[in-house]
Amino acid sequence: MRAFARYIPLLEKIALAMLAIGIGLTLLGLDISLLKFSIFVTAILFFISAYVPIDIPRVDDGEVGGLRELLTYLVAPKVAFIGSAVILFGIGLYLANPSNEIGFKKMLLIGMTTTGVASLIILAGFVTGAKYTKYVMPVLYRAIPSIVAAAAIWSKVN
């Protein structure tokens, strides 16, 4: 996994560039297939990112982390990545077939809930001074836009 993990940031940049081009083409009234493809690719990359360990320079200061560090550093980022992947997959299903409301609505609801809770745990760890939170903050840069996009679609279909 570590051999593939070093390519994930590059693949994310390519997928986000495809997403930006797809959004532009969609706004111009042209093809939507690049947008759908890039959303599914980004969802797959987010899902894979949940299993990649976060590289943190270890400092042996003699302190043992507790539950706060465990949740902030290990559990919440994985849940946020998987929840974001579920959100993006639900958005992809919405774009593919908007009339199938049951499937994508459940995915959006589950994804928003899990990603929101995981984001709050990471933010709470940051506020309370948990160790290594600055290394997991980039997870929020992926999770929060996913939640906002899902909330926008959710409000549109309800």
C-alpha cells in the first residue's frame, strides 16, 4: 500500500483538475460525463486514502497519547475519508440517475452524518490540543467541501 500511497496526492490533483474541467463543461451546457467520471475517481481515491497511514514525524517525549489522540489521529480521519467517498459516490449516482432518489439520498445522508461527526472530532481534538492534529487537518480540506456539496444536493432534492 505504501508504494501506491506516494502517488495518491498526484492522482488527487489530476482528479480535481478533471473535476474542475467537468464543472466548467457542465456550466457551459456541454458534456457531463467528465464530471461524473471525475467524481467517481475522486471517491475511489478518498476511499483508498482511508487505508494509507498518515506520516507523522515521531518525537519520543515520554508522553503516551490517550483516547483523544486515538480518535483525532487514527479513527476520525479514516471515517472522514470513507464518509467523503460515500458522499461523492452518492453525488455520482445522483448525476447518473436523478430519478433514483432512494439510493443516492441514503448515501448522502450516511456520508454527511459520518463525515460531519468525524470532522467535529478532528476539530475538537484541534481545539483541545491533541497531539499531531496539524497532520490530520488536510483531511478536513477534503471532508468539508464534500459535506457542503452533499448538503446542496440534499436541499435541492428535498
